[in-house]
Amino acid sequence: MFRKLLTMTILLSCMGSSLQSALASEHIVYVVQPGDTLSNIADAYNTTVEEISTANNIRNIDFIWVGQTIKIPAVSHAIQNQYKTTKNTFRQSSDIRTSVSEFLDKPFIQEIVDERVYYSFTPVAKDDKRIYWFQSTRNHAHENLAAVAYARLGKCTEAQGMLRAFYYAQNNDGGFPYLVTTDTGPGSITNTNITLPVLAWEALQIYYSCKDKQFLKESFEAGIKNDDWWWSKSNRRDHDKCQGMFFWKNHWESVRDDSDLITWTTTNGVENQCSVDINAYIIANDHALYEMAVELGDARAYLFQSRASHLTQLMNTLMWNEEDSFYYGISKYGGQVRVKDIGGLMPLYAEVPSKEQAKKIVQKHLLPGGDFHTKFGLPSLGKREAGYGSSNRWKGGMWPSLTLLIVKGLSDYGYINEAQHITNPLVKKLASEGTTNYWEFYDAETGAPSHAQNYIWTATILPMAQFARLEPPS
């Protein structure tokens, strides 16, 4: 069952209404999600079951259905005041939207073929010499997270085109290649490194901003094929120790591409465990495909709901550690891989934990004294783990790409203060110090930048700030 935290719909409802328009009309239109009751909807919006049932002429308060639209009769004064206060505080300190817009005006887009958009990870003007690998023209699903920022700025051609490059290159068996260039066309069988399974989630976020139903249909069909590949053709499921959960075949696929990361060395390689992150990504993609199906009126919605529910149950049964209040991967040799890294927080993004589990994760690990509480963003490895360093790549550095997803999860569960603690330092840095401060990753304590300057995925600070309510929704 999906746990769609209702407070998030203030920012981005399935109907796509903005908070500003909701405040103007003094009501919110909410779309019922699986597991919802009038009682929990009322609690989320600080109103009562009686007020909602009266406003919507609901005679039987125990009978509502998935997809039903419900008008919330009035936005609470607390929510209005919180929004106004946050908005005013933000505008006094910085304007991240302007900063990201100026940043993405740099020459990232290298080629447009039909409706497909190809980019470089760092901007290169047409006649400039390319020195480093990240200046080459190539699309990755994880760098593609910047497409959400393009969409939030109204740059829908760029956002949709970045994903269409993958749809064009999708192999006949449904798999997506690890990287896509203008020379990448569809093959027959996906037998090399694969792309991070986040494209369906990205596509849904872009649709929320751009409202292009044709793009949604394209994304849904490509997403169905890819989801079927994962579940039926990928040969990346372990049916022994992991009971059918998924694993990476190469540490490059995970994005966290340090081969000496303790998470991977504990099992003598990433391929020898069913890690938390890959299973969370697939669940989130199935959630997105479910929502696409509902929007398109496609009867296959139940399939994605079923897959997400099945995998969620497995993660909570096998990966959740009650003593540590954390999710750990499962070793193919047996037992949990008890290393605390950012992957163990990814279930928040996929709506895997119960409300009580999420509360335990936040209280134990994200508050002062916790393994993931730092001065600048979110460290990629727990501070007590072997090899940790706040500037040490995936062994502690702060990476905007995956941080975006954790902030989204915290927001969904209602942990806005924690989301803002993670997001605000980068917002201030990028909005006040200019576009030259967009780097690939940062020191999680000092904010010192590292590796590639002008890195495209740091544009994700815009949707991150919106999820954390530091910037009004687009």
C-alpha cells in the first residue's frame, strides 16, 4: 500500500494545483490515494471529517475510493502562516530560482535531435576545447535529475528532451543503457551496465510541471517496458537470501562509484548483496508508474501497486533493523550488511517506512548527534563508519543528486525542519555566492566544493528547496 503523506499535496497535488492558487481560492483539491481515510486526510489538513464530508456531500464517511477528488474546504491558518513566514524569510535571504535559472543558461545543452536533448555534465561552448570526460556529450539518469529543475523553470522542451533521449535508446528487451549519446540507438538485449532506475519518477515530476499528456504517455509506455525488464528479464534478483529483491551488478550502476566504499567491500563487491538503494529506487519508480496509470486511466495501475507493495513488505521484513532504526542491505552470504550510508535513508524517498519507522530514523540519525547530522547538507556515509570523511567522495561527501531524493522523502513524511536543515546551507551558498559555486559535491561539514565545477545535477537545489518549502512551488 502506498503511503502518500498528505501534507505534501499542499506543495504538489496529483491535480498539479499550486499552493498559491490553493491559498487564493481557500481550498485544496486532493486526489485520494491508496490507504487514505477521511480521518487521516482531515488530520493532515487540520480540519474535520464532518467539514470534508459536508463540503463534498459524502454520505458514507467510510466509503471513498482511489482517484476520487475531494475538496478540502479551508486551508488552516497555521499552514497559511507557515507558508507566508517561510516565503518571506526565503526572499529576504536569497533567490535560488533566479540563481538556478542563470546557471542552466550556461551551454549545457549540446545537441537537439528531433525532440531528444543531449547535454554535457559541465557546460562547454561550441568552439571550446573539451579537456575532461565530464565535458563530453552524454546523458545519465542520475545527471538527468537536473531535468526536474529545467521543468520547474518552465523549460519543458529541455526537460522532456533529456528523457526522450533515453526512450529512443531503450533496448528491445526494455532495459536502458547506462549512458546515452547521439550515437546510441536501441539494441536487442541489455547485458552491460544499466542506468539508475529513476526515470519514471523523473518523468512524473516533469509532467507535474509541464502538463504534457503526450509526454506522459511516452514516459508511461517506456516505463512499463523497463519495469518489466527489471522484474522479469534483468537477472538482478536474488531468490535465495534476498527472497527476490534486487542487486547491482557493478558499483558504477549505483552512482556511489567508490569501489572501496565500506558498504561494498563488506560483501566483497556490490554484486554480492541486495542493497537498500536499488530496491527503494524500483519501488519509487513503481509508485510513479501507478500514478501515471491513474492519470491516464490505464487499468494496469494495479500491477505497479502490487509490485511496490510486495517489495516494500520484503524490505520491511528483511532490511529493517529495529535495534538500529535503520535499513541495511542483505548479504548473499547471509545476514544484514550493517553499514550506515545514504542508501539506508533512501526508503524515505520510496515511502517504504511506516510513520513510526520514519520517526525512529529521523530521531536517531538526522537530529544533532546522529550519524547523518552535519553542518552542510547530508553526508553520504554515516559519521561513525570506517573511512568516513566529510569531503571524502561517497565516503562522506554531500552530493546534491541523491540528497534531493532524501529531502523529498523527509518532506513527504512531514519532517520539514529536517529537510530545511539539510537544504538551507546549499541554498544560501548558491543563491548568494553566484553560479560559479555549483559543484559536483561538497564537504558535508564546511561546504567546500569538490571535483567538477558547474556540474549540472546541482541544479536540483531548486526542486530540493521547493520540497523543503524554502521556495514556492513552480
